[in-house]
Amino acid sequence: MKTKSELPNCPVATTVQLIGSKWKLLILRNLMARPWRFNELRRDLDGISQKVLTDSLRSMEEDGLITRTVYPEVPPRVEYALSELGESMRPIIKSMESFGLDYQSLAER
């Protein structure tokens, strides 16, 4: 998690810094439904590279938005899920979904 001195003064800018990329938002959208494994996310997020997915997941874990659980199996199984902090973003993502649906319906007219 970032320290206060590493964050912008503006709370909106802080949120944008944490989830402002296209891929982070789509990862959060997926994790709202259930925990996902790395390759499941990569297959579902059409166009994301392995490097960008890896970097995004690491960044979101460092920021406390998601958890990474490694299960002691052979081969190892790793799952990503929303943390408690990530869960608190649910209303933001839902509002974005509602706006997108409204906008799509306007575009149909």
C-alpha cells in the first residue's frame, strides 16, 4: 500500500492512480464475480499481454485492492480475489456499469 506522501492530494486523482488503467478496471470487474486464476483472466481479457496482466495484478496487490492466494498443490494453483479494500470499490464499478448501459441505450436511438 502506498504511503500518504506517495499519493496525490486530490482524492479523485488518488482513485484514478489506483484503478485508472483500462486493464485494472476490467480485472476488478471480473474479480467482482469470483476469484480468478491468472490464465483464466488472460483468456477472458481479450488483448491483454501476459506482462501487462502480471504488472497490473502485482500493482493491485501492492495497493491492497486484491489478494493473491497460492495453494500448496502440484502444480501450484494461484487465485486472485478482491480484498476488503477492493470490495469497497464495488459501488464505483457498478456505477460505471450503469452509466455504460445508459449510454449504450442512448446510442441505439
